[in-house]
Amino acid sequence: MGLLRFSSIFLASSIPFGLATNLYVSSYNGSITTLELTSQNGSYQLRSMYENTGCSPNPSWLNLDQPRGYLYCQDEGLTVANGSLSSFSVAQDGELTLVDKAATITGPVNSVIYGNRTGRRSIALAHYAGSAVSSWTLSQNGSFSFLQSEFFTLSQPGPVPSRQDAPHPHETILDPTGQFILVPDLGADLVRIFGFDATTERLTELTPLKVVPGSGPRHGAFWNPDGVTGANSTTFLYIVTELGQTVTSYAVSYPAAGGLAFEEVYTSKTYGPNRTEPAGTAPAEVAISPDNRFLVISNRNDSAFSIPTPGSGNSSGTELSDSLSTFQLNQDGTLTFHQLAPAGGSYPRQFSLNKVGDLVAVGLQYSGRVVIFERDVESGLVGDSVGVVQGLGNVTCVVWDE
């Protein structure tokens, strides 16, 4: 832990002058890096501030509990027998201090915090290589304790045996009511559904959503068109499939008998309808814009653009870039393709929009960098690259602290 390096890029954005915003970046190289975005002389500066290796050897996902001031990190354990879960206290300047760490089932790649916002809370982890979901009880002081684990099996490999040899849970998603956790399982072609006990917060598996065989669901996002959540509100779920290269919307309902019910509404390639994505394209992250009007997806391995090498200054160097797809959200749950934009490099494993929605931070795994793009809130279009930090290793996640 300590001061890492000073790499600065001047930006133009709507962040108030004189205020600092931190971002946290996890990387398979073993570190969490704190980036700081500050105003300076009417422009903005992005710089690396701290590096912490407390989540090593292979950090895969970050979950920020901002109200309580803790950052949770999953270590996928690619080079060791087990994964791990770590918690860090977060200082105002973004410096992290390790609070707790425990071994987990191998392969944790994603997590979500659930439970009582002001009282008892837990965190659920998706274990890709471990074919499992685990949950841990969180304490007010940042420590945690094991709660339960649920393992899954397949009777036979799926239609894509090289990727569907076993269940591979890839994400944990809290539904808008805060009562259910959804787990896209790439290996089993399921979106697993869990309810949980309001007192103990132990998970109970319910009837899953079955997706197209061989499509490999990876990540998802809920959308309430009217911005109102609740069992009686209009709700849609968007699932991105990694193997099928699709995004599918489902109308979600809450039956009186319990659980969730789904009705398929719309499916499109992540490149948009009537467009052909390059062979090997692997969609990854999906998110709803803060203004509730657009859906954004990252496409890995499509090499759709040739761009100036980020951070190269006046150099004429160019490189191939993967892409970000933007769709307009329609009231009936369908999508209208809106834009295909450069992601800033290779393998955009994950991205995050800031609260205003005028900046997008993209974590580029194979390029080893984070790139920040301008985004026009009104039009929903992703614009130019306005900031980059290089040399971060295999980036797996980047989150804003606002």
C-alpha cells in the first residue's frame, strides 16, 4: 500500500470544479488501484494514487458499500486452489486498508450486497469455476462471516461443451424489490433465482429462467420504465448471452404464490438487428443509463474500430478497439439500436457509468488500461476518449466512488 505513480490526463467533464472523485480498479495482476479525478485550472486530471495488493492473487470483482465506507473484493484464485473475499475500509482520499479476508470456493467473479439497508446485510458471490453461489454475513465494522454455499451440477455438457462442461455462475443481480437474487449461469443456460429469509438472509433456490440452449447467459440488468419499483410496477429484465452474442428482454411479474415469472419480449444481437457481429465476439457487461433511457453493452474481441493509441499524445500510432453498443429502451421492453462506439482498446470486460451519466469508465482487460469517455446524456451517444491510465495489468472491474 502507498503512493504508486503519477500519470495524469486532462479531461473536460461536468464534475464540479475543486472536487475529487475516486475510482477503484481491480486487476488479475493482484492489485486494486485507486484512481483520482480532480479539477485543475478549469480542466480535469486523472491520476493513479494508490495500489493495494490485499485481494491478491487474482482480483476479479469489486463491490462498493459506500454508505458504510467499505469495498469488497473477490479474488478468483486462478493460480491457487481457492478464491477469497476481502474487505477494505475506504479513506476520503481513496486509500484502502484491509479489514478482513477469508478463503472461498474457487472462482468468485461477481457479488451483490443484499438485505436490510440500515441493519443486517449479506453479500452473495457467484463462483464461475466453483459451480456455486456462496453468501456471507456482513458486520458493521467491515468484517464478515460465512453463511452458506449452494453447489450446482450438470447431468451432461451443454451444446457448447468447451464452455458448458459444468455450471458456471457469472453474476449475482438483486431485483428491484430487493427480495430476489438472480444468477446467470453460462454453463447451464439458466438464470437461477433465489429468495432469501428476511431474518437469517439464507438463500433458497426457486424455479429458474431457462434461456436458449448454448447461448450462455453472462450478465443482466433490470429496468422499470416509469422509474418506480415494486411488485406491481412494470419491470423488464435484460440478459446478455456471451456464447449467443444476444440481448434478450423479459417482462417480469411477481406471482402471488411467490417467486418470479418471465415472458420473453424481444431478442437482438448485441450489434443490433440485421447486423452481423465478427466471429468470436463475446459480449460482457450490460448497464442501464442513470437517466433510465438507454442500455449499454460491452463487446469483447470484435476489433470493430481502428483508433489512435490511447495516451499516445501526438503519436500517429493506432490500434484495434473492441466496442460499446447503445440501445434506446422502449416502453414495451423492446430495444432500438442506437450506436456502436469504440471501447478504447481490447477486451472491455466491464464498464461503469458515473452518477450523472456523462462519463463512462471502461476496464480493458487485454490492453491493461482504464479509459474514460465522454457521454452525451441527452442523446445517449458515447463520445471521445478524455482520459486513460495505462499499465494496470489484466483489468477486471472499475467502479466509481461518488
